[in-house]
Amino acid sequence: MNKIIVVAGLIFLIAGIALVFPSTDETHTTIQEIQKWDSIWPPTLNPPPQPNNSTFWGRYMQRGNWYELDLSSNSSVRVTISIMLQQSQTKTPIFDQVGTRFTQKVGIGFEGTYQVDIINEGTSPASIWGHATAMKEVTINSKIYPYLPWGILMAIGGLALTIFGVSRKPKKRVSKKKA
């Protein structure tokens, strides 16, 4: 009987260890904030030709990234997003709108340095609030071990059964001595 317990324990132990190793690859994407421009300075833009009638924020962006705008002002302003062309040191706009509320998602088509400009073209000062956020999509690859808990439980059970079978004293058989 002890041999049967030890063999069953070893089978459970080996099966449990075998269940621990199979893995599956899981891939999922998540949206990640690269950088946020939330302290727009100066918060009030003067009308032209006075100084401080515009502000800007620039950063290097890769293809597939995007800007999320959530900007507001108390009077009409122009918001542009431009790529800086290094050969000619000029800006090529990819977004150019005039208004008081900007809640757009602006995709980036080419890798390069982009600049967000807010310009007061009106006749009165414009107070600006909100933020512009540079975003990207990140792909995460991970290994999942779906049978790990069951394999560990099975291996521990098999180990316990094996130890029990080995440490158990065999039954003494009383045999009659022939005289």
C-alpha cells in the first residue's frame, strides 16, 4: 500500500511541475501620456502689437503619436500645431484654427519636432486655460502562466503524498512460526 501512495504522489508531483511551465503570450495596447503642457505662460495674451501676444510649447514627436487639446479662452485666439523643418528652419502647420474652445485630437504623421502655438489676434487681452497633452500608444507583451496556481497546488499535494508514503511505517505481518 505504501508503494501505491508513493507512486501516486510522484505522479501528482511530476504532473504539477509539468503544469507550471506552459505559457501563453499576451499582447495589449495602452495609451500613455508623454508630456503635458498644463502651465500655459503667460496665462493672459495681450492683443497685437503689444508684447506677450503669443505662447508656444514644443517637443519631439514620433509617427503615430498625437496631441490632445483641451484649451479654452475668454476671447478668440489662433491655435496652430506645426512641424519644424530642419532644412529650412520653417514651420509647416498641420493644425490651424481660430476659436475659444479647442478639444481636438491631432495626429502626428511624421517624426520631428512639433510646436503648439497660441496667438491672440484679437483686439482685447485673452485669458487662456486648459492643457495640451502629447500622447502615444504603447504595446505591452507579457507571458501568462495560466496553469501556474493549479500546477503548484498539484505539485505540493504530490510532494506531501510522497513524503507521507515514504514515512509511513509498513504494517507488520505476524507470521506463524512452524515448530
